[in-house]
Amino acid sequence: MGTTSVQEIVRQVQRLFGDTSEAQIYAQDILDWINAGQMEIARQTECLQGLQKINTSVDDPTDGIILPDDFIKERRVTYNNILLARTTLEDLDTLRLATTPSTTDGNSLYYYIWGGSMFLWPDPTNIGVDFYKLWYVRAPSLVSQSSDQLSIPYHMHDDIIRFCLMRAKELNEDEQGVDRISGELSIRMAQNREESFTPSDSYPVVRDYAGDMW
């Protein structure tokens, strides 16, 4: 699998937009768009995934478990290999009023997120190594210099170029160009989301385009 640097993305965007001298858009603008594009792709396609494991003690689940810094949203939560159901504070209040589970074998049944932490209910009494596991969609690493590499999968790097070109055309007030690229990105996002869960052994390369197709 190949890699693409920020410098390569900037070069292609400038060339396709026709502004290699930075008369209208600066390299820093493109760098900001790369960060925004990677985050949008990560949210829409769930292509970046993480796993948090915690060796629990009696106090850990009760006090709340701090979510990872790169957390976007959860996909699955287990405690002692038991799949937990998602709830909210409002629903939890209803559950408490309706009934309190009397036979949980020391394990939790539900989880909810509040203030950047994960809380379990009822508070578990079973504790041990890797008892708490969180499968989650994670955010890409921010890029800040030309030598940085993209976080999203290699076959999605062309979409970063599309995203940056769309932002450039917004600055240029090219509404037709923006609408065209936005439509292409919507289709690509749906395809990439499907591919994220059915990975292939080979991926298209980021390439120079024969001309400005936007």
C-alpha cells in the first residue's frame, strides 16, 4: 500500500486549479482543507477504526472511563465479553424508576456517554484485565507540514484532492464546479463506506489527472 504526502496533495490541487503561484489560494489553505477533508471522510465512511481496552478496578467504571482523544463515535462496547446496550441519561432515569436489575452477575447491561467519558450501568463489580472494550470510529491525525502523510486509506486519497478542489472553487464562486464535485464526493463516500467493511487487497493509486475534469 502506498502513501501520499501533504506536499503531493498540495501540488496536485494547485495544478488542477491552475494556481501554482498561489495567486488565489495559499498552500496553508490547502493544508486546512486536507484536515477538514480527512475528518469528513472519516466520519462518513468510518474508514479509521480504533479499539480501547482497559484493565478495570472497582473505581474505574463508577467514575467514568475517559474516551480516546481521537474518538468520533462508538461502534460496539463490551464488558467482560458481554455486549452492552446504548442508553441516555433520560432513558437511564426511566430505567432506574421502572426497575433495577437484580441479577447482573456483577456485570453492566448499559452504557452512556457524557462529558467525554463512558459510563456503565449498573456499576459492575466484576473487574479484571481488558474487561472494558470499546470499538470506535477514530479521527485522522492532523497534518501540519508538507512531509506529513495522510491517515485515511490510500485508495481514498483522490477524494482529498476532490474535496480541496471543491473548497477552492467555493472561494472562486464557481457554483457549478462546487455542485459537480459535491455530487461526485457523495457517490464516492457511499462507495468508500462499503469498501471500508469489505477491504480489497489492491487499491487505486493517487495519480496526476490528464486535465482539470472538475
